[in-house]
Amino acid sequence: MLPRLYTTKEVADYLGINRTTLQNMRGLGEIDFLRIGNGRGVIRFTEEHILKYLKLKDSGSTLSALKRY
């Protein structure tokens, strides 16, 4: 079974943040995502991406700490 894919708006609404903030988080590598299609394509998130972000956020991990590994 294929995972459900969520739009930027859906994820931003779920996390209670602005879409621009989510786009910035993507650019900084704070949350994983999929790019589907040719060229710029469309951005989608899986439940796994969202849960991984929430787990890292709750644990207090920072991007700089993750980059050490």
C-alpha cells in the first residue's frame, strides 16, 4: 500500500505554522519531503516525514547536532 501524501498547506496547518515557515524548514533540511514530477515538480510529505520532524523537535535535537553524524 502506498503512503498518503500531504501538501505543504496540509502539513503547515497540522503543525500550526505558516506555509512560508514550512518552506524555510525544507530549505534548511529540518523536515524531509518528496519532489514529484519533472522540473520543479510538486512537494509532498509523508506521515513518516511529519512524525520524524515532531520527534526531533520534541527531543530538542538541532540540525547542527544531526549533521555531526
